[in-house]
Amino acid sequence: MRIVERMGSEAIGWFSSVVLLLTIGNQVYKQWKTGTSKGVSKWLFVGQITASTGFTIYSWMVHNWVFVVTNSLMLVSALVGIVIVLKHRKAEKRCAEQGPSPAGATPARA
């Protein structure tokens, strides 16, 4: 019975991991696709990087592979997210220094 219980709990863990990663991944993709990070704090990603690093190490130490994989991928998403935010902020600053953009251009794409 313990094997069946463990398989059930593992399935719940992996399912939850996929849902979390799709949710965060969708937000990072939306940020990249729209060309703006308005309203997104870089500190969100700094905190996520810190927490995901710590949780990955902890999960590795306790041999919880669901969380090793989940937190490793969350770390990757945070790194991608902060790169996008910093890129957008740099483009916005550059556009502000250059003046108005052509019609329809977003700061990150101008």
C-alpha cells in the first residue's frame, strides 16, 4: 500500500510542479512577447532567484526529486525573467534619452 500512496503523492507533486512552471513560464513569456516589463519589479526575480537556489539545495539534500527539478526550473525562469526586465529597463532608458518613438514602436523594440 505504501508504494501506491507514494506513487499518488509523487503524481500530485509532479502535476503541481507542471502547473507552477506553466504559470510562471507564461508570465515570463508574456513579458518577453509584449516587449515591456511595466509593473514588474526586478526584486521579484531577485527574491525568486534567492529562494529557488536555497530550495534547490535543500531539496537535493533531502533527496526530493520533484522539488529539485521544480526549483531548478524556477531558478532558470527567474534568471530569464530578470534578464528580460533589465533589457526592457535599458531600452526604456535609451528611448527616453532619444525622444519619442515612431508610431507603434514599443521601447524594447524601438
